[in-house]
Amino acid sequence: MKIGIDARSISHQYTGVANYILNVLTILGEIDLLNEYFLYSNRDFSMPVESDRWHKCIGQGITIRNGTLWVTVSLHRMLERDNIDVLWCPMQVTPLLKTCRTVLTVYDFVWHFFPETMSASNLLISRLFIPRSIKRADRIVCISKSTAADLARLFPGHAAVTEVVHLAANDYHPLGQGERVACVIQKYRLQGRYILNVGTVEPRKNLSGLLKAFKLLRSRYGTDCRLLIAGGTGWRNSSIYSTYNECGFTDDEVKFLGYVPDEDMPYLYAGAELFVFPSLYEGFGLPPLEAMACGCPVITSNVSSLPEVVGDAGIMVAPDDTDGLAEAMARVLGDKDLMRQMSLRGLEQARQFSWERTARQMLDIFRSVAG
């Protein structure tokens, strides 16, 4: 069987989608010794698997710089040339002309439920291409039961071709307060205890709500913890920084770390007293899973996929309940036994997810779609 893959995202390896694809492909290279893989992109990238059965396919002479347009109008020629049996589209877009069976991964429906949190260009692309791709796909892979339920509501009749395949955390595990943790703390100039949040600085992550709750935590309950926000700058985030200024925070109280490399993340999780993630909507919610895998207690929202990911290991609060979020943080920070119990439950919950399981499920789907 010849399996084609839209591999555009792995030329930018700092994205969540790239992380997902790289982990799945790496394990497929280990477990699948029969099939042939063709990785397609309009930009160059590093191959995740070195094998005669794995091929890098860069669109030569193609002038379309926008990756979505390239997949839509140009990729089919390469698929036809290579006689591909199944194409995996993990960027939520399929080619306009169909030359083979297609498997589409769908992450979320932010473009439908929270369009105001997206940039105008991303919103336009999502609305133009994702619905059409869903309707044309032979199999749809949703990364959570929550996303599958959203798809069933928005696109009735597609349940028969929809499967849930969860994501997983990278090789994160509990770490002692050793030299490497100390180096990372020194690198980011961290002092004392801290609460951690991870995610792009954008409205959907509800950082304004977190800042207001943290202000209450300091004024009402008192705490010596700082709040650290790790994540690159997103879009429409001026209100987040306005809230920061309105609360009168200093860098010693709330610190925006910006983008943090993957290799540093386990140590930031390991050093945190508590991980707080009050997002408004998530297709999966990987940061809480990463935090649990590192043994860090988790407080998160009770919406979308987050209860599915966290289970009974964390504390869940409505994302608009500022008082409730502040009270939950105070309760955990003030109870060492509770922190220890949450840490143990989180480790157990995180073990339910693995990239090997994800990759094996994807391989089974490719086989079933190819017939």
C-alpha cells in the first residue's frame, strides 16, 4: 500500500500539529515494515524516518506559496503520479480533485464556535475549506470525543465514517529538583514558587479570566506564588495585556515567558506548584495532559474536551467563574495532601494516552480505508 501524507506542518516544528504528525510518523516508521510512505509539501523539511520506503516529495516548480491552496489545487497531480492508495490530511484540508481515498484529521471547530478568537485570514480559510473537506473525506479522525460530538451536530450523517484517535504527551515524566531544573529556572530568571499556564497568548485561552482570578488569589487568599504564562504571541490579544495592566501586575508577580522550546517544557512543569488552564474551548487540550504526565496538579475548565482529557485527576471550574477559579487555586496551594493526591491521579490518567497507541490506530485506519 502507498500512503501519502500532507507533511507541510513539519517544516515548522514548533507547532502542535507538527508535534502530532512527527510523533505518529516516527512510530509508524518503527512498527510498519510493509507499506510505502510519501510525504508531500510545498516547502522543504527534514524526514522523520530514514528508509527506502519513505519518500520526501517537494512540489517542484509550484509557485503557490499558500499551503492550503497548494494542497487544494496542486497536490492531486503528485498523488496521481505516485499512484497513492490513501492520503492522510492532518491539516484539515483535502485536495479539490480526488485521485485516491482520503483520511482527514479534524482538531476542533473554533471557526464555528469562537470565530471572534481567530485571525481574519485563518477564519476565512477554515470556513472555506474545512466543511468541504469533511464532506469529501472517506474517513474522519477526531482527536477527542468532544470534537466528534461537535462534528456530529454540525455535519449530520458523518458519524459512520468518524473515529476518535486521541493525542498523547511527549516523553514527559516526573523530575526531581535536579541540576537541569535549576538550569531552566535560571534561564528564565524564575525565583520562588510559581503557578504555570501554557498556550498561545490569544483570547480563546481565557488568559484575561486567569489574570483576574490570580488577582483575587493574591488579594483575597494571599500567596507567594508567581504566575508564569508560557506560549508564543497569538492574535487579538490586546485585551489580555490590558487586563494585565488594569490588575497592576509587575513582572515579579506575572511573567510572560513567550515561546518556550519543547526541551525546556518538562522542567517548567516539574518546577510548578500548580498548572492552571481555564480555556474556553479545546479540541483536545494537550498542556493539561503534559502537566499531569510530569506529576503537576491540574486545574482546568469544565468545557469541551478538557473533562475527557483530565478525567477525575484534576479540578474543573467553569471558565467564566473567576471566583471559583481563585478559590480552587487557593485550596490546592494550601493543602499539600491534596496536591500529592492530584499528582498521583494525574500520573495515572496520563498513562491512558500514548503516541504508540495513536500511531497503531492510524495505521489500522489506513488499512481499512484502502480496503
